[in-house]
Amino acid sequence: MDILTGFGQGLLVALEPVNLLYCFIGVFLGTFIGVLPGIGSMAAISMLLPLTFHLDPTAALVMIAGVYYGAEYGGSIASVLMNIPGTPSSSITCIDGYPMARDGRAGIALFASAVASFGGGLIGMVVMAVLAPALASLALNFGPTEYFAVILLGLVAASAVSNGSPVKGIAMVVAGLMLGTVGVDITTGAERFTMGIPEMRDGVHLVIVAMGLFGVGELIVSIRANAAGAHQNAIDYARFYPSRKEWKAMAGPVWRGAGIGSFFGALPGTGQTVASAVAYAVEKKLSPNRANFGKGAIEGVAVPEAANNSATQTAFIPTLTLGVPGSASMALVIGALMMYGIVPGPRLLVDHSDLFWGLVASFLIGNVLLLILNIPMIGLWVRLLQIPYRYMYPTIIVLICVGVYSVNNNVFDIWLTLAFGWAGYLMRLFRFEPAPFLIGFVLGPMMEEQLRRAMLLSRGDASVFLTRPISGTLIAATVLLLAWSLFAAMKARRAGRPALALSDE
Amino acid sequence: MKQFLLCGAAAILLAGPALAEPGKWTDEPVRIVVTFPPGGTSDLIARILAQYFESEFGQKAVVDNRPGAGGTVAADYVAQQAPDGTTLILGNNAPFTIAPTQFDSLPYDPLASFTHIAYLGASTPALFVQPDSGIASLDDYVEVARTDGITYGSSGVGSITHILGKAVDIDLGIEQIHVPYQGSAPAIQDFRAGVLEAYYDMLAQNRDLIRDGEALPIALAAPERSPLFPEIPTFRELGHDIVVENWTGLSGPAGIDPEMAATIHDTVEAVMAMQPVVDQLAEWGITHTAMSSEDFTAFVGGTIETWAPLIAAAKVNGG
């Protein structure tokens, strides 16, 4: 009952004209920024930060939040249309979204992504409203052992993401893990594989890897295909709206994606990218349509979008209730609140209940606004695909360069992106899949950091992973998943089908 | 005549080494390079400076975040810019005091490549333990560390809190188990989850945890007790000469015209004296001390020397 009164009270706050206006500005700007490759919510929020000094704290927070989740809506648009992740977390959406666009189903993919984002966002909001205090205390019980266990589970699930040869899939996961070790070792300060380049000390930024592998790599492939006289993508104008069958296919993935997304969003230190990566991997294990994953399955678009949008909402839970930011963007939110003398923490829910509930209610309004904004735009976005390549490619390259540069304001990163572009091209040429690589790269460094920290804290006693209840349960789940995979593989082999190779070749 | 006298009095009051008055120093917009991504205290200080430079003195200024490699990316960038007052860096320990010892090679010289202009202030870290651990004093802490060993969290290898941990190791003759985090927020999270026994972090940032009885500070690495929590003793009082301060200052590339540097210095001092700024810095636990550009330069050189053995120890041991 308390929640309902709180939400009602919040709705009144969120519907005040000023807050409504800033909510709209936020989501509109967020969508726009999200579409631009590489320029994520982080850049947008930092540009808006000085502006918020003059606003009321609730309006400022509502606007910043709008940019944050609006960018997740926008991020998938470039992923689907051009295979260029607009935000790091929508790189997972590329995996199925782009093949859909190539089939002429770009409109449906965008529609699915908008609807899944909306569903994910709403579920994330409900989770935040109902479970914020409970999830905050759960997140508090998540120490390094628990983080390690949950990431291990994610990685084991992810090992099933490859479509082609399982050997190549595992090779790609391992390559991703290896790339993740580049930079200063967090535990000892030793430089690893930096080749003496100062810019490499912090490792390779996810934006650079994703832009290079997906964006630039795809451009090189397309240019070659073009030279060989291929046609531009056909577009089926008649079909922007999913069929009844497609609607049905999306429902399960949206629920599961949002569930997984809400969980990872609430854990500080994981965030949307991990959420969408794990959700995709899990869905690929569960979906009846798993054979089509990676080849344009609508589920493969719905799942990461539901996950990353619910994660953007629940990411506010640790930020506001614990004062622990899960991402750089969330650190900015804390910074903005600090400017108003509001200290995020357990007392925020009580001391500033207007702000908290106003924000939660603005999620509802913002998501509705985003849906209204996005659906009519689909036709316009899809038409972008008809721009002749000779205009589109240079534009994309410029956008990629600007986006990559904006991460650290460093030209070196642009060159690095070019190198990853060639790597992506070669990978495509030899049929190595970028998806498992990306997942290994995202999860690997985090897993290593938590493992070593857990070992330091336990003074070298590895049994903590089994004796602490949450991590013990997660490890047991991982073992079960592995056993089930092996069993399924053996059964498949006995049935005369190649084990893990779920698709072509 | 009267006016002349007044001006003269003002000039004497505000005088740095060269006679200057606070005000605009270039017609171009100034970029204040910050070594961190947006959102942290450092970034917010830069934004406050930029805001007041423009609103009070008509000097356009923008913040340019260039994070990476412990601030060395930003410092290297600034060192290479023209010394015309349009590029300044909000410097701190990381690129100037720590990096010269921490990294084997640096593309810049922390003293020769820069004009160190104005010292802004410092915040101080304290040692925090679990309130229910039975540790109530530094002596108890040393006792536990000697018998059972103790784990402490820092905000990263080579960070100021790690160096403080090393200083405590050396001065108190103990060996704490160092657990590095990426920033203090995750360390505090683990501390609150009960898996971490102690941590070092800025006192002011932990105000609420202290008041809620979730973290117990037992010693402060400042020269004097803090007005925020006067009951917390300093390491010095307890017989250990450990002072580690997290300072911030404004510097530019080497070779800025002394007159211009004096103007920048005095403009910064004028901003730092404004009441809203004073209040905001106090809120963040940052104490401003007026320092001439010469003193500030000497201060940077001095900290490099005093800290070098600690940083070297932190580097060799890793943990």
C-alpha cells in the first residue's frame, strides 16, 4: 500500500509541467544521442551537467534519467540498421537485428526493439518501485565471491552463443578474455600487454572494440560486396508491424530479458552490457527458435533490448539507495545530486521521497513518451537505408570517429578502432563470430578482478566460493548448466547430429 | 586620489609575487583539463571554477575531461599545449606526485613541463574499521594486524589510499593485506557487506556512514584534527608522522608569462574566497590554503620526494 501511495505521490510530481518538459527533453535527447554511434548517455549527461545546476533537483534527475534510458532506445536503431552499436550495450542487438535488416525486415526489427525496450523499461520500473529496498540489501550482500559466481554462470551460459563451429566459438571467447587482460593489472599495478603505450594502460575501451568489430568491419565487408556489384538492402515497406506469430515469439524473451536485466542492473558494477549479454546467452539456451539466433531471430532482438532497458531503470537502485554507482553515467548522477547537497544513500528514500518517487513515476511517463516517439519514426529510420552508400559510408565513418574520440578525447582511440575494424573484417572473412568474443571481453576482466579480490579477502582459501550461501547456490547452478549442456550434447551426438553446432556449415 | 589609494590597497591585499588583479587573462575561451571522467569531486571543482571565471570575471572557460592512465594522458596533453593561458589542468597527486615514481617512463616532467599556478586545496583520508570489530583505537588495530592479519581496501594500486596504507605498514611495522578496488565506492560496498575489515578513504565522503555508525574512523592522516569530526585523532598525535593529503591545484604548460600566471593565480584566489565556493568545498571536506605560485611549485616538488619511497614500496610489493 505504501508503494502505491508513494507512486501516486510520485506521479503528481512527475506530471508537473516542468518535470514533464524536462522528461521529454531528456528522452528526446537520449534517443538522438543513442542513435549516434559511440556517443552514449555518458557524453550527453556530462554535457547537460552544467545546465542542471539551474534546475530543481527532481527536474534535473528526471532529465538525466531520461537521457540515460532514452539512449538505450536509440542505441538499438543504429545496431539494427547499420550493424553499428549506438551504445555499448546495444552491440548485442546487432547480432540478430542487423541480419533482420538485411532480410528486408528492418522495420519489424525496430518495432520489436521499441516494444521490447518499452516492456523492459516498464518491468524495470515496477521492480524498482516494489523491490528497491530489498534489492539494495541484496546488492549489499554481494561481495566479490558472489560477483565471481554470477559472472561465471553468465560466461558458461555465453559459451553457447556461437552459431558456427564450437571450436571457433570457444576460441573467440578465449580471445575476448585475453583482450580483456590488456592494461594495468588492477590487483598488482603491473602493466600487461601495453607495449609501452600510455593510452593502453587502462585497457581497450568497450566502445572501441564494439565500433571496430561491428561498425568498421561491416563497412569494409559492404564496400567489398558493393564493388562486386551487390544491391542495397531490399526493404519491405508493407511490413513494419510484427505478425501475430512474431508478437507471440517476443513475449517470453521480453519477460526473461527484463528479469535478467533488472537483476544485473541492480548489482552495482555489472550494468546494461553484461545484462544484455547474459540475457542473450540464456535465451539462446532456452528458446525453441534457438537455431535461428544470429541469423535474424526476432527473439534475439527482443531479449537484449528488454534486458538493457530494464537494467537502465534498476541501475538507479544502488545509485540512489546505496550511493554506489554501477557505471560512469551513474557516477554522474551522484555528482549531480551532490551539487544539490543531496547525498545518495539509504536515507534518500525517506529524506527525499518526493525525488525518489517522482523519478520512478517519470520512468513510466518517459517510456510512454519514448514509445510514442519511436514507433512513428520507424519508417523514417528505415528510409535511411536507401541513402546511396557513397554518401552513407563516409558519414558513418565520420560519426564513428567522433563517437570514439568522445570517449576519452583521444585520437589514439580512433586508430585503435581502425585496427579492430580490420580484425572484424578478417573475422567475418574466416567465419569467426564476434558475439562470443564480445561477451568474453565484457565478462572476463570483471571475473578476474572479483576472483582475485575474493582470494585476497579469504586469504587464499578457495572454499569460500562454496561455503557462502549465495555464491554456493550460483556455483551449483553453473555446474548443473554445464552438466545439462554436456548431456544434451551427448544425446544429440547419439542422435547423429553434431553436438554444439546449432546452425549452418 | 582616493580611488587610487583604494586600488593600491586592494592590490596590496591581493598581491601575489607580481602585482596583478583578478580578471580575464585571455580573449580566447580557456579549457580546464580534468584528469577524471565527469562526475567526481575533481570534475565538479573544475566546473565551479569555470562557472565563476565567467560569471564574475568574464573569462570564458570550459571543462575538458581527458581521463586515462592515472591522469598521465591529460598531463601529457597539457604539457604539449601552447603556454598562452588557454589550456590549464586541474592537477592532483596522480599525474604529478605519484606517476613519476609509479611509472617507469613518463612523457613529461612534473616540474619542468608545467607552470604550477595555484593551489586549490586538499582533503584528507582516514582509516576506517568495522564498528563491531572490537577495534577502537590504532593500538587495537596494530594488535589485530599482528595476530590475525587484517584486510584493507584502497581505491586502487598506486592510489593515494594505497600509499597511505603503505605508509602505515612502514611506520607501524605491520603488514596489512591490501585489497585494491577501482575507486572507493566498491571498497565501501564490500566493507558494508562485511567481507572487508578496514579501508582508507576521504573523511568527508564518509560522513553519513560515520554518523549512522556503519564505519568507525580511528585515525586521520591530516596535520590537524578535522572540524567535521574533532574527536578523531590524527596519526601524528598518536606518535606516527603520517600526513597524506589529496591535493588539487591549477597548472598550465611550462612557459606561461609570469604576469598572466599572476592574474590567473589571483583570479583563482578570488573565486576560492567567495562564500558559495567556500561552503561547497567545506561540504566536500576540502580545505583551501592560500599559496603563492612559487610555494605551490615547491609543494609539488616536495611531495614527489617525500612520497617516492612509499610509492616505490607500494609498487614493489604490489599488494
